[in-house]
Amino acid sequence: MKLRYNLILLAFALATLCGCSHGPSFVGNPGGPRVILSAPVGTGPGAPALLAGESARFSATVNGVSGPYDLAWNFGGAAENTSSSLAASGQTSVDVVFPALPDSQNFTAVVTVTDFRGVQNSDSVTFSVDVTHLPVAETSRFQLRASMQDWMKVTQIDDYTIEVHPEEE
């Protein structure tokens, strides 16, 4: 095991010296499973954007000595944390729903993979969830004017519905 570890360090040192790079960098337990967390993709109506109140998919690629693997997904407050498992090396995904947010926010998701021996490694990705902007309904019956004489009564029914009524003259 020590010889294998020394060979890995030697290969890394040589690659660093010659400026070579083959695939993503790996930080973590060299004897453990490798995990690469991809940037999330929106799957809701506003896809591929990541929007508050809509769904998204996070994907991780895992490879290592041997499965099965347990994955712990932490979304940094952007969605409910969850877990999943993978029988063998490969790719796995989880779908989440982002909560309503008052403003666009940045989050960091972390996936931690644990192999059958209990050895762990993690990867993370930072992403931004934008506020959903609903389109303004067009109407031909009412025209808004920038005048103190023309007033309308606006009533908010819920987060997505408003009623507009002209004031009685």
C-alpha cells in the first residue's frame, strides 16, 4: 500500500512539473472512491436556468475500488439534503426543488461518497439560484397612465395572482 501511495505521489509530481493534466484534479483520500460533482441543471419550466421554486438535477460521477457506494448530498440550504446509493462505479443523479427566495442567492452543494470499506471523499460545486420573475399579464381593457388622475385598485390574491380594478369615477 505504501509503494502504491508513493507511486501516485511521484506521478502527480511529474505531471505537475511538466504541466500535464489529464482530467479533473483530485483532492481527497487517494485510496478512496473518486467523486466528481457536476454543475446543476434546471429541470422546471424555466430550464435550464436555476430558479427559485423550480426543480433541478444534480449529478455525480463515482469511481473507485469497488461498490456499493453511499452518497450524502448537502445543498447548503438551497434544497433539502438527501442521500442515495450506487451499486457500482458510474453516474447518479438526484432531483431537488428550490424554495421560494426573496433574492437571488449563491449556494455550495457538497456530495460525499462512502465506499463499502467506509472510506470517504467529497466534491463540491458553487451555483446561483435566481428569483423567478413572472411575466406581466397583458390587458387591452386597462391602460396605466402616469397621471395622478388615473388610479387603479390592485389586490394581491396570492404569490402569483393579482386583480386590477379601475376606481369608480
